[in-house]
Amino acid sequence: MKIAQVTLRFDAPGGVETVVRELAGRLRSRGEEVEVFASDLYDEAHWVRRSDFPPVVDGVPVHRYPVYKQLVVGVTMPLVVGLMTGLRAFRPDVIHAHSHRYGHVLESAAEARRLEVPWVVTAHYHPARRDQSALKRGLLRIQDYLFGATAYRTADAIIAITEQERRLLAEFVPSKRIRVIPHGIDLAEWRVPEPSQGSPPGLPALPPRYLLYTGRIAKNKGLGFLLDAVARTPASERIPLVLMGRDWGMRPELERRAQRLGIERDLVWLGHIEDPADYRRVFRRATVFALPSEWEAFGLVLLEAMVAGVPIVATAVGGVPEVLEEGRAGRLVPYGDAPALASAIRDLLGSPEAAAALAAAGRQRVEQYSWGRVIDDHLALYRELAG
């Protein structure tokens, strides 16, 4: 079967990017003819485009097209020039687009109609941020309904990654076309034994015990709230906070905040870790993992913390409660409640038994999220739609 995976960015850091790369590579390894169609954008926050991307990633051919910046950031959509022509030349049996409120989704829908082939979209839905103005929130909501009335009206299937996302999408998407297929993780890869001593090569020395955050250093990740929670922990009980992820422009502001709070020496900035083995080592050695986000449609890093055996504290937003089994596989706290976050972290640091029990529940929960099962579900859907 010829399957086109369409995304704005590919072979770049990010949750959607990771999902598309895993889908494309694993479908290809199952014998399907998969090709990826993406733009030349590498960093959306700073609008960095690249011309040195490899033409093949994990055995999957990748087609790149120039992307032009939106006129109004966060409202209008990037324009990917040449995408529709590329899809037409490939003539796929199924087109699968990723993300919501992006031009490449509309282009995929239009080309699928032209080719008369089924098309699928995984929304990776994110509502407007709380700090956005009422006008901007209203404009984004209008976009939701416009997508529902145009692109999604013609989609053969809309994939939600949690039941919670299904309910949100049903407000503007034909509910009978929504299928729930969660994300996955490579359980076998994370269970390969790795050295337990020494810091990963080329990285700062890791503290013997540390609180870990992994993800973009971005405004919607609640990191100011996490710094406040660290500062609320008495110095005698405090352990360093290690932040692993690419800076999306927030680091200077967070460094100033840490200085005001008097905790700048308690922060370890690792940046983006390219090597998968180093990345896994940082996870495995963590004492507690914290995800303080304002919103997570799913939270792939939660699966990584669970399979690594690290107890989790996270905000009860988006799909997080569902992934953490409503608190059984991780502590849930309200978004923005620094005292609650600090209390949950202190409880786990002060009770090795409670931390071990939470980690064990996470290891059991993550078994449901293998990539093998996820690929089976996608292939079944593609075959059903393509006949």
C-alpha cells in the first residue's frame, strides 16, 4: 500500500515529529510503501529553515518543500509550496496528515479529493493558550469550526489520541469519523541495558539525585510554575532540577526568574540531547519526573518516564490524566498550583516506598502503549478505508 505521511516539520525535535517518524519508519519496515511530505522548516519558534536535510530517514524517502511564514503568528497558517504537486506525483492509496490549523492539512484534503483517495488526519489538538487574548482565542476557535466545515468534513477518518481528545474534537468534527489510536513507545529499545555509572559523554556531570523535566523550553510548558515549586521546597530537601530540551526562547526569562527565587544554582540546563542512548540515560537516573504543562494532548515523555521506572508528577490537563490512569500511574496536580506541585514532589522525595509504588504502576501502565499495537491499528484503518 502506498501511504503518504504529511507533516509541517520532520526529522526535527517535537512530539508530532517523533510520532510521524515512528509511524513512517515502522510502516515501511512492515513492507508498506511509505513516503513523507514535509516543509523545510526546522524550528517553528524561531522560524529556522534548512536545506541540508537528508533525503531518506530511517529508510523512508522524504520530500521537502519551501514554507512561507504566517502573516499573523498563531492565527494564519504557514504555506507549503509544491506539496500538492508532490502528492499528485506519488499517487498514494492513503494520505495521512498531521496537526490542526495548518495549511498542509487543507492542502492534503484538497489533493485527496482531486486524486479520489481516502485521507486521514491526526489532529494532535491543542486549544488556545490561557495567556492569549480573548480576540486571539476567538479567532482560533473560528479556525476550529472552519476546519470542521471544510477539511474534516471530507476526511474519511480523524484520529484522536485519547478519549478526552475525542470529546474535544466532537465539538467541530463529525463524531462518527473519529477513531481513537494512542501514541506508542518502543518498549524493547528502552529495556536495553546501559551503563549505570558516569555522565553521558559531552554532557555536564549529572547530580546523584535530580528532578527531571524533558520537553521544549517554551511558554506553554509551565516551567515558571515548576521553578516556583522548586523554590518552595526547603533547601535541606531540595534536589537539582535538570531541564532537557531545546530552548524555544524561554530560557533567559526562566534564568532571571530562578535568580530572583534564589535557585539558579539548583538548575542544570542540558539542552537538546541528540543521542538516544544519552537521552535514555538521563531519564533512567532521574529521581522524579515533572511535567508542569498548561496542556498536553498526550505527553510522549510520560511514556518515557514510565518505562524508565521514574515516578511522575504532572498537571491534570489534556490527555495527561488518561495516560496516567487518573492518577494511579502518576501524581496529578492542578495547573499553576505551585504549592500542590511542590508538595507532591516532596512527598515522593521523602517516601521511597511511595515513589517505588508509583514507578511500578507506571511500568505496568506503559505496557499498553507499544508501537507494535499502534502500527497494527493504523494499518487496519488504512486498509479499511482503501478497500
